[in-house]
Amino acid sequence: MTALLALDAVVKDYASEAGTFRALHGVTVSVEKGEFMAIMGPSGSGKSTLMNIIGCLDTPTDGHYRFEGTDTATLSEGQLARLRNDGIGFVFQQFNLLPRLSALANVALPMVYSGVPRAEREARAQALLASVGLGDKPKSRPSQLSGGQQQRVAVARSLANNPELLLADEPTGALDTKTGIEVLALFRALNEDKGVTVVIVTHDPEVAKATNRVVRIQDGLVFYDGPPTDAALFGHAEVAA
Ligand SMILES: Nc1ncnc2c1ncn2[C@@H]1O[C@H](COP(=O)(O)OP(=O)(O)OP(=O)(O)O)[C@@H](O)[C@H]1O
Ligand SMILES: [Mg+2]
């Protein structure tokens, strides 16, 4: 069986005036369709760098990244853009909604890029808003919504094109505990009901505990990959040799 995604000895270097900084030192991880997992690690350990590569927002300096068996290095910019827009949903810590657009228009935007006709995308955006409990707020601007509501709009937007993969970088970081749990429950429902593969970056052991698999990275290397045991969540576990 082909993994949904596979990183093979992925290295990422950032070039700056101060020289080259190696953020990933050879990361090998594969994710099967339907997984619900967390990536943990201290600040600066390379989590967002890894997510950017998984989401085809950035490319490895060395090593290979395969999405459904295709080495992403062989894809053109246009093919990568299509994969990002249609195959992958993104949820960020700061929501990244467009402030001038209504909730409905924010959710509909990825469907504009993929050429869905207006009436259809508005109907679908409204249904997505309803599915995250915001069916009564289509006209609200982001500034008129609470943090948790904005994050739910962002979740609805991430699902606009029925992605196979949902990537969330600290999706509960800006939310209070109760709202964070609600957003997490939304992810769980998508995973269980629709088979969406979910990868969540989090520093919060409670969030990671709700997943089925934890990958811990430190200094750009994977040092644990396994079930969310207490030892794994609180950082005492090492990779079994
Ligand atoms: N564009 C860049 N140019 C240079 N260095 C970078 C760049 N982006 C990230 N880095 C460095 O790479 C390392 C990993 O950064 P990354 O953003 O992946 O960390 P992170 O694990 O997501 O941290 P956090 O938990 O704080 O979000 C850090 O040391 C960071 O300073
Ligand atoms: Mg980060």
C-alpha cells in the first residue's frame, strides 16, 4: 500500500546573511491515509518547517517528499499549486482569514481558485459554515467573530475542496481550553466520518493525547514516533532502536 505521504531523509537548510542554518537534519516519516496524529517538539525544533514541506509550501534541500507515491520534486509549480488548493487543507494558529471578506466569502475562496461556479460555492460554503456550528453567521466579518468562531471559519475554509489531508499548525494555540477542545472535536469528527487524514502541530500534551500517534522532533530530528503515551507526551521517551 502506498502511504499518503512519505518523507525520506528530508533535509532543510535556510540560507541567510549569517550563513546556512540546517532546520531539518534528515527526517523520515510516513503517514497512511486516515491517520490522526500530532507533531510535537520545542520552539525552533523544526515543526513548522516540516509542515511547510508536507503542505508543499516549501521544498526539501535534500531527500525526498512523496505525496501519494509521487515525488513532489517532479511536480511543476502549477501542479503543486493545485495539490495545495485541492488536496490539502491548512489551519493556522492565527486563523489567516481575510479581514475584508465575510465568513461565507472566506470559506468560498479556495473554491474560487478551483473554478467552482458561484452558486455552487456559496451553497457549499454555507453548508460548511453550518457544519462547524456557524450557519447563522455567513455575513459576519472576522473582526465580528470570537477567536474560536474565527478558527471554526478557518476549519470550514480548509475543507472547501474536500481535502484528503488536513494540516493544522498550533490550531488551538490562540484559543481557550474549552474552545480548543471544540476545534479538536471537529478534527476528530472529520477524521472518523470522512476519513480525512489529520496532522496537528501542537505543544499541548492534552491535544496530542487526543490523537493516535505522536512524532516528536528536536533539533530537526525525529526522536520519538509512536503512540501518545505519557512518557512520549511529556518528553521522556526516546526512539526505540
Ligand atoms: N526563513 C527562515 N530563515 C532562516 N531560519 C529559519 C527560517 N524559518 C525557520 N528558521 C529556523 O529554523 C528553525 C526551525 O524553525 P520552525 O519555524 O520550523 O520551528 P518550530 O518548531 O515551528 O517552532 P515554534 O514552536 O516556535 O513555532 C528555527 O531555528 C528557526 O529559527
Ligand atoms: Mg512553528
